[in-house]
Amino acid sequence: MAAKSVLPDNKTKTILISVAAVIVIFGGILIYLAVKANEDNKVAALKYNFNRYYPTTYNTVEELDPNADYDGDGVINSAEKENKTRIVSADSDNDGLVDADEAKYGTDPLNADSDGDGIKDGIEVRAGLDPLSLISDGHTKDEDRTFTRIIQYNEATVTVTGKAQIYGATLDKLTLNAVTSNAGALTAPFEFHCDDPYDSAELTFSFSSRSVKSAGYTAENMRIYKFDPYLKKYNIIGGAIDIDEGKAVCTLKENGVYLLGAENVIHEAAEAYGSEKMNVHIIIDNSGSMYPKSYQSTSKENDVEFKRLAFAKNFVTALDSTVRFSISVFTYEYRNLIEFTADRSRILPAISGIKQLGPGFDGTSVERAAMLGLESFGMDTRTERNIIILLTDGISTDAAGYRLSDIVSLAKSKNVTIMTIGLGDEVDTELLSQMAMATGGSYYPISEASVLEGLYSTMISSMEDDIVDDDFDGTPDSYTLFDTGFDPDVNGFSFQNFKSKTNGTLDFGMVTLARDWFRGNVKNSRGDPGDEISYTFEGTTIYTAEPLRKVFLQIMQETWNRPDEYLNFLSGGKSLKVKTEDAAASQEKGWVKTEIPYTDAGTDWEKAEILVPNHTASTLRTKYSENDFAMLRAIHYYELSRDTGETFSLNSEAQLDRVKKILATGAPIVTKIIWQDDDGNCCSRFVLMTMLRRDLENPNIFKLKVYDVNSKFISTIIVNRTPRVDGSGDRNFTYTANWDNKQVALSCLLTVIS
């Protein structure tokens, strides 16, 4: 009998169809999830690659100028490329011979030791050896010869013997408040340093026999000390002192900081170091040249807004309430307004009262003011911190019979440090600088009175402890040489660098504006209001007298500051595009699209779209605030001066001295950092140099602190110096700089915004 077929009923069919549908749907979901996961992984990888690349777009990639000399070594860039020497280092092999001089001696600019005898080429030339010969004199190997070298710097002389490497030894005079403010310090501190072993070294100090005797010191209580910067103590080392000859001699066994001092006094002052016992006498020039021409037709009108009084008040209020102040004014005549007191309720009105005194027209005597100011200090305060701050805008018409030596002698006998300020271009720079230098102080030349309001912070920094822990590991490691007082957390922008449609990066405009804001030099408005390149803070709630950090812009909080959030990483074609919805929403608020070069492995992209705020858009003004609009336009206005003003490269002792003089006035320096990337492209970035420090143990290592608007942190540029061969003696060096793990050239800009 045939088998009977069994067909599924309707219910069974329904179940089977449902199961099949579930399988299809589930399979579809799995496929979708797999595709989506693959897509997400692809987007994540592309976004990761973009985020690694994008920060570099804040560097300016510029076409290498073949005829320029970026490192100032006398070799143009095209020749450097041909020779394979560095365009960002004056001394490519760091041997003390700048690249231009290597050809002169026939040495290899890429090999520090051309003859392979273990002595750098520059050292050989300084020692009178042939850098291309192992036996320069034909008899004895260069590496075995012994030399005697005399290094002199002001009142200190070191005679050192040893191998040729002693020509790399250095002798430096330090301006350390930690030492020069010590009552027992009879000379400035001098630092001897030699990287290599030497056979012997003898240090000689020269001093004024008359000054020492008049201060009551004898050979029995004078000693040569080695200063310990870690413990801030003075250790006596053996030596011989001839007070009649004005000579002190000792043998040096190690590198370090040395000075001549008075035994009992220096120890008393060392114990008082860092105490709050401080007396400050502020002496202010009140001559007619400070006032408007309505008072004196020939007036230079150097301070018609009385910025000198704001300076004095800032100084008084910034120091501890226990610090005692005395206030005086002078022309030829000298007038004390208030004797030493810590009572601010008396000091500040005395300063304000200067405005009511009116100008004096009887001439100027800086010397008389200094001497009478010194007499205000009693001998009972010799172990305390005593400081005179003398501000003048003129040259003495009558010295009143006083000499610089009289001032210095009295200052040292009373342990007074004199800090001088020269305002304008008609001051006795030599007198003011020598008066300060000889008493352990600093001279601050300033061009205009507006600088005064910020200068006080720089001067206070130099009065405070200048031995610091630079890397915050609990151990001192640096000397602070110059500090403008610029603090990025207070004086920097509340937002980082950004781009615009017309500029790939606005770092120059931002750091230059930050510099002028800090110095109080930003005008409320600039340019023609109808011009796209103009700005005005009038009518906004921005006050240029406040710290820049307080300026908060809503526009800079937008998600459109994050390209990785608005870019469509699945874009096809040659361009990585902005998501449609973000492009529309940002445009409604005044943002525009611009493009940057961009390639990513595995894609066809050649460009990427970036959203930037359009500083000229009227919609930007209506969608945000007047503050936002004004600040963006001000940054663009400042950016226009990118290629204007005087520039100089930091590659010699003279240029470092120039940097020191500028920082000493409290003015941060707009600095261009230039380097070559891995592909040989020339890149640059603008930062603001705010502070100069020096390694505690090695005088050949400097640390430049810079404000970088591209970073959330303070950047440090390490600058190394090498004794330089150029016929100028012992006081010149080549400088090489390193920043962010790469060698760089530094160009300082003295741009003035008109």
C-alpha cells in the first residue's frame, strides 16, 4: 500500500514562516551590527589618525626662504641645505665654531672633533692648536699637552692649568639676590665651571682697600666663601687676604659659586636670609619733565598720568604688610615725605600726595638723592634687607659734590641694595646701571611710563628668593635670572589657539595681544570702525586693565572647536567634509568653512574642512556678544603685524644680553620658534618669552619659560651655550636651543602695534 503524505496544517506553516522571519531579521541585525561595528572601528581609526595630525596644523608651515639666515650663523639657508648643516643652529656640531667659520679652519661642520683626538675643534682653536692635526707642534700629541689659562671677569680672575679642555672652562658673574643682598658680601658672587678635570685653579679677587677699611673690616675677619645654593649657606675655604694690596687668593678644588665676605656679618645675614625684616625706600624724581607742557614748555611729558605713583602703590601693596617703607621725592632738592613705617594707611596717602606737590624746576641731582636716601638707613638695620628704589627721567645737572664711589661705599657699609629705573631717553644710563650693579641691584631702562604699572612685579620677583625648584621634585635646581611676572594662569587667554578663514593659525596675534594686555598697552579701539580690520572694546564689558584670563568667550566654548566631533569620517571624494547638520548650524551663527591639507593612509582625502568663527560676519555679532566680537577682531588686528618690527636671533652672548635687558623691564618677548620636521619642511610657532632661568650647577644651561597659546602648560626651551671662537675673548658663546624634543632657532620680535 502506498505511503500517505503528511502536509503541514496552517498553524504549522505560520510557525515555520515566523521562525524563518525571525532568523532573517536576526541575521539582518547581526549583519547590520557587524557592518556598523566595522564602520565604527573604521571611523574610530580615522578619527584617531586625525587627532594625531590636527595639533600640528597649529604650526605654520612656511616656504623656506633660501636667501634668509634663520640661525644667524652667516650661512644662508640654501647653502645650509646643500652642506647638510642645520638651518636652526648656528653651530651644527656644537663645537664652538659657527658653521660659517668651519670653512675658515677647514674643519667638518658636522663633526665636533675633525681630527679625532678627543678635543673639540673650537677648543683646539682657542688653545692655539690645529684642529686638523693630532700633533700640532710636531712633537707632543695635542691630547697630552698641558696649558695655563687666565680667565678674568671684572674683579675676579681664575688661573687654571690642565689639558686643552680647560679652554672650555667659564667664569661668570651672578646677579643673585640670595647672595648680593647679604650684608657680608664684599664682592659679587662668581661662578667657576669646567666640564673636564683640571690640574689646578687659583681664584683671585680684587677689591677696594679704601672701601673695605672704611667699613671697618680687616684681613682677620675677611674670608673667601663657597656658596651652597641647596642649603643657602656660606662655607669658608682657605686662602690669603692682603688688605693693603686689595687682593684675596684661594685654591679651587671644584666648580662652584665663590665670593669675598666679612666673616661675622655674612653669617648673621645668612641666618636672617628669607626673613620678613625688610626696609624699602622709594625715591621718585618729581622734576618738570614729568609734567605737562602747561607746567614747563620744554617738558618731555614723560609721566603726565602719574604712572610713577601707581607703580609705587603697587609695590607697597604687593609686599608683605611687615615690610617698612619710606617715601621721598627729589629734583635738585630732596624731600622725605614719610620715614620708615609699615603703616599702609600712612604710606599710600603720602604717595598720592606727590601729585599735589607740583613739579620742581631747580635741576636734577641723582647723586644727592641717592646719598640722602642712604642716610635714612641706620647702622642697626645692617643685617636686614635694605633696598632703595630710585626712579628718574633725567641726567644730573649738579652732582652736589658726590661721586659714584661715595654712593657705593655708603651703600655697602649700610648693606643697602640700590635698584634704579631710568624713564625715557634722556637719562644717565652709565650712572644708574653702575650704581645698581655695584650695590647688588638691577637697572631697569624703560621707554615710557605705561610700563611702570607692570614693572613692580618684575622687581619684586628679583627681590624674592631666586633659587627655585623648576621641576617641582622638592630639590632646588635653577636660578631665576629674570622674571617678568607674566603668569599664564592669570595673564593668558581663557581659550587656546584657533584658526580663521584668512590665517592658518592666530598664535602671533594672541601672544602679542597677551603681551600688551599684560603691560597695559592695549588701546580700547584701533583702526577705522568701518574697516574689517579694526576693533573696539568700547561698549563691551571687557576692561583691558583686568587680567586677560577673565575674558570668557561663549563662542570659544562651541562644539565646533572640536573638528573630530563635526567631521564626517565616512566622507567620499578628495575632501574630509563637515557633517551637513553642523555646517548649517554653525553658518547660522557666523562660522564658515575653510580647508587644511590632509591625507590619511587608505583614503583618497587631500583636504579637510574646518569650521572657524568669521570675525567679519554680522551674524557672529548678533548670535554672540560684543565681547566675543571685539576680542576676535582684536586678535586679527594684532595678527596683521606678524611681519613687522625689529627681529634678532638668539645665538650669541650679545643677543642673550639683549634678551636679559628686555626681560628686566618686565616686558615679555614675542618669540618665533623655527624648526624642521621629519620631512624637511620648515615650521614655526609664536610664543611669549616670560622668564629666564639657569641651571643651578651648570652655567651653560639656560631655561626659557614661554607662554604657548597652543598648550595648556608652560613650555620650557632649553638653551645650551658653548664657548665661541671669534676673537672677542672669553665672553662670547654659541647658543643652541631645544624645545619639545627638537632643535630649534629662536627669533625675538620687537613688534610695536600701531
